Amino acid sequence: DFATPRAVLTGHDYEITCAAVCAELGLVISGSKEGPCLIHSMNGDLLRTLEGPERLQGPESCLRPKLIQASREGHCVIYYENGLFCVFSVNGRLQATMETDDKIR
């Protein structure tokens, strides 16, 4: 047997730098080199775009997602290259932010 893709996810303009699959909710969350992060269904439907805080957006402070993790409770944590953590609901609502100078892996 050969493995075949279940769906092709589209919507990013740049290369994907991080992704997470939440099988319990049937979601795939991905981030690209120049942002933003996208939420797709496992069938390939684009559901939401996760935008970082407006105060940090702009060409000189582009939010580049580095790590993504999703929970079965419907929360998505994104760590950006500039040391910013953001927590989103699966509905795309920004719930909390935190900045750190530590290197996160």
C-alpha cells in the first residue's frame, strides 16, 4: 500500500516553518516564514487566519512563527522569532501574549 495525502493545504505565500496537528479537533495549524499562521480542517478547508498583536506588526517587526502547539481544549500557542508567545482560541481570537528574552526550542 502507498500512503496518499488526505488533503492539500493552501494559503501560505512563503515556506512553512512550523506546524501542529490536533487530531482531537480535526485541525492543522501552520506558520510560514513571513507569517501569518493558518488553521485548516483535516479536509483541507482554510478556517482561520491567526494574526499577531497589531502593535507589533509592520515591515520592520514582522512576526515570524517558529513553534506551534495546539491543545485538545482548543487553544493554540505560537512562539515567534522575536521572543513573543501568543495564545489563540481556535476561533482565531488572541487571548494572551507574553514576551521573553530566553531562547526557546
